[in-house]
Amino acid sequence: MAVRRVNDSLLGPLERVGLGWAASRLPAWVLPDHLTLIGLIGALLTAAGFILSCWYLPWLLLACVGLLANWFGDSLDGTLARLRHIERPQYGFFVDHTCDLFSQVIIFVSLGASPCTHFGVACLGLIAFLMAFVYTLIGLQVKGELRITYLGFGPTEIRVLMFLGNLLVVAFGVVDLRAWFTPFERFDYVTIHDVFISILALAGVVLIAVLAVRRARLMAVEDPAPVHAPSITKALN
């Protein structure tokens, strides 16, 4: 089955130019597996920065470095393979997406352990990511479509938002939004990370539900039920 990649990333035009430039200048000894490993190490650095920020907020700068390394490795491994014509479709797909899965779990869980957001809110973001991840694999199985982004948002945009959020916290501290929004007064504290993660996660879940319903209706037409379907009684007998 031919795979159609769907990547309408908001930052895609800039990212593709940058990745192509970087891939063409990497030494010959650098292989896609090395970049995949860099991406995973970046996730671990991000986690270390988030956890250490519990004691000293500037450790969030280490999380920023980790996010950059995670983006560099995760985004460049496939680009390098395609540029050098050394793709390994099955192996590359398995290793890349497995590392992505572990990387995002590590990042979201450690974010929840930081002062930036509540653990429950970080888990909400992780749930939305996992739903998108699984829905992408379902789409790949039934339609040969590998969806990287949803409404222009993908892993790159998520990393950028985390990166900027970290810089804001380092510069201004953890800002409690209850002073500006009275509905938030029922909570112990509400951060900027809390608000943005909650909005994006809920929007993502709703979007996936809408896409799933629309896809089911289209497939009901493309793959109709048999005209003379056997009754349940006959099927059981």
C-alpha cells in the first residue's frame, strides 16, 4: 500500500528548508539511527530540565536544549535517509515511531512534575497526543494515510510552544492566572501552561472525534455492507 504523508505544519515551509540544508551538510558517518538516538537523548535532557526546575527555575533552559535536540534528531533522521536514498521503510518506521512514543511520554510526564503545570493537565496533554498517535496508525492501516499534523499542529509546533513557555517562566517566574481570571479562583493555582495545554488537548480530542465520524461515513460508502447479510442466528449456527 502506497503511504500518503499529510503534513500541513504551520512551520513546515521553514522547517523543510532548514532540515534539507542541515541534512546536506552532515558528515557521511552520521546515519539516521544516530539522529534517532539524539532525539531520544533530547527527550531525556528535557525531562531532566523539567524535574530540576522544581528547585531552580533556570534549569528550564536545559529543557529548552533538550527540546531542540529532540526536534533535531526526530525531524532530521527521515530527511537524511531520503536525501541519501538509504530508506529502510519497515525498520525506520518501527524505530522512529517507537522512539517518538517513548520521547513524548517522557516529556509530558516530566512536564507534569515541574512547577510549570499540574500533573493532571500534563497527563491530559499526553492523552491527546496518544489519541492522535493511535488515530494516525488507524488511518495508515485503513487508508494508507500517515497524518503528521492536525489543523497545522504537530510535534514541531508543540515543541515550540513548550520552548517559549519555558523561556517565559525563566524570565517572569510561574505566573498564577487566578489574579486575572476570577473563574480560576476555585483552583489552587493556574499557570499559562495549564491553560494552553488544556485548550490544545481538548481541541485535539474534539477534532479527532470529528475526523473519525467523517471518515466512518466515507468508509461506509466505500465499503458497504453485503446486500444479503446473513442473520445473527444463522451466523451463530
